[in-house]
Amino acid sequence: MKIIKIIAFLLVGGLIFAESGLAQYSDAADQAQQASTEAQKALIEAQKAMAEAKKAVIGKKWEQAIEIYNTLVAKDKRYLDESMYWLSYSLYQNAKALDNMDTQLAGKEQALEKLNALIEEFPGSGWNDDAKMLRIEIAGDLAKKGMAEYRKYLTNGEQDYGSEIRLIALNSLINMEGEKAFPILEKILKKPEESAKIKNSALMILAQSRAPRAVPLLIELAMDDKNPEVRNSAVFWLGQRKEKDSKDALVKIFDTVSDRKLREQIVFSLSQINSKETRDKLIDIARTDKDTEVRSKAVFWLGQTGSGENLDFLMDIYKNSDSAKVKDSVIFAVSQIRTEKGFRQLIEIAKTEKEFIQRKQAIFWLGQSGDQRAIDFLKEVVDKDESIEIKKQAVFAISQLPKDKSVPLLINIARTNSSPAVRKDAIFWLGQSHSEEALKFLRELIDK
């Protein structure tokens, strides 16, 4: 009991947050595993948010894009410069659509301020040049409305005008009608010495074109362009199209290339086209591809459908795979399929899997479901499982529940569990909860 009181005292005093305090009560490897799981979850959520934001931009749903990018800028630093650029772009496009002139000008000024922040905070970013180009365009709009203070952006940096003005002109092609823009786009995209940045801007415009030659040109670039960045971009935009030619081309390219990055991009693009053909191809990749990383990506995107039609296949992959990475991807994919059968499969893995890593993953994602049956299962694991490591993982999963559910359970574990290591973990997570109920309990421990 003495060590428990010491931990409680440290938690109340705030000292437990230091690394030295952490080392006194918890196994470093276990904490690393928990941190890894948290990081994986955060990365997945960020990637999903970025994908949703891109869809909003493509669909010209500016207010939705602004909301998502604002959240990413505030909460996620992985894609901060990219998010800041697309937030500015969305603010500008939204402002242009407004009827009230004062509101329109205010929106454009806000977009320009965000670009200034990006340029100043990330001088080495790959988005810096794009931000400067967009800033020139916005400043030009504002200057035309008599706001002379923005003319400075049109007279500075003349050495960069060549590429930036060309990008501005290219961007304006969006407002031109189909075939009128196409010859210009085709010339740029087929020019061997053209920069990847110019081509990528042209590809975004081409992908939105309804011209009959748009998809064939995207396919040609995806298959034959010498620049890997351009090929990846063309593959991405093919995934945003629904034509049969797009699907067939993606399958053909996948079967003929060996570059992992391009093949992973194709897997993503196939997942964006909701059809039997693309699903069957993803299943084939997940089942038979020799590259474990690519197989894992296929499993991941199959799970993102959220429906039960892929569940039997995913569990078959799980049972027959000897790759821990593929198995982890299956567990996550199953956790995203919100069906009764999917829930039972996670429970089965958590109960019977021989490998600790996979059991821990299943326990974590069960906790994330918030289902009362999952909570009851976690309590059972803490009380009855023979492995201390698994018990501690269940405690961690409980700690991730909403406070009104997690704190009473953690207090009960800290009071009654037979394992000192498990009780210590419960006390630690209580200290992280910032709950008045938890604080009261910790003070009771100290006063005993």
C-alpha cells in the first residue's frame, strides 16, 4: 500500500508527468506500446480528415473544407503547411462566391493573412511557392477594388514572376469551358521539360474537366510520364473519376509497375471508386500481393467501407497471414465495420489470439467502440485474464472511454484489483483524467 500512496501523492502534486516519475511505476516498453497505438490512431484520423477535406475542395464545398482544415490547423501538426495552404485556398474560393462585397473582401483578406502566416512560418515548405502564387492572385483582386496596400505583393519578388504568373494563368483555366482549356492543358502536360509543380496544377484542373479527352490524357500521364510525382498525381485524380476506363487503367498500371509508392497510391485510388471490379481487385491485392506494405494498405482501405461485406474475407486474411503488420491492419479494418459480427470477431481475437501484440490491438479498438458489451469485456479481462500485460492494456483501453464511464471503473480497479501493477496503472490513468472524482479518490489514498 505504501507505493500506491506514493504514486497517488505524486499524481496529486503533478510530478507524475515528469519522465522520472513515469519510470518509477510503469514499464517503459508498455508505455511505448500505448504511445504507438495512440500515434497510429491520431495518424489515421488525420489522414481520413485530409481525404475528406480534399473531397470537399474537389466538390467545391468551400464551407465544409474550411471547417475541416481549420480543425487540422488547430489540432494536427503533421500536415500543417499543406492544411494552411488549402484553408487559404478554400477561404478565397468561398469569398469569391459571396454576394455582399464587404463580406467578400473580408474573406479574401482573411485568406491572404493565412497565406502570409504559411510563408513566414514555413519558409522551406514545398507549399511556399504555391502560397506566394495564390497570394499574388488574391492581392491582385484586392488591389483592383481600390485597396492599394496590397499592391506591394504585386511588385515584390520579380525574379519569381515567370513561374508564378504562369501558375496564376493556369489556375484561371478552371473558369473556362471544357474544350477551350484542353489544348493549353495538353501542351503543358506533355511538355517533357515542364516542372512537376506546373504539371500537378494542370492535373488538378484536368481532373475536373468534362472534356472527352480528359480521362485518356490522365491515363497516358499515369502510365508514361517520366516524373514519379506526376504519375502519382495522375493516379490520384483517376481515382476521383468514375468512368470504366479509369478503373481499367488503374488495374492495368498496378499490374505492370514495381514502385511501391505508386502501387500504394493506386490502392488508395481504387478504394475511392465504389464498384465490384475495384473491390475485387483490392481483395486480390490484400490476399496475394508479395509486398506486405501494399497488402496492408489494401486491407486498410477495404475496412474503410464500414460495411460487413468484406468481413469474411478480412478474417480469412487474418487467419492465413504470417505478417504482424497485415494482421494489425485487419484488426483495425474489422474495428471500422460496425456490425454485430465484426464486434464478435474483435472479441474472439482479444480472447484467443496467441500473440500479445494482436490481442492488445483488439482490446484497444474494442475500447474505442464505446459499446457497453466491450466495456463489460474489458472489465472481465482486468479481473480474470492471466497476463498482467493484457490486464494493463485493458486498463489503458478503459482510460480512453468518456470520463463518466472510465473514472468509476478505474477507481474500482485501483481499489480492488489483486495485482499491484494493474492498480498502479489505474491510478496513473486516473491522474491523467483531470477529474474531480479521481482527485478525491487520490486524496483518500494519501490520507489512509
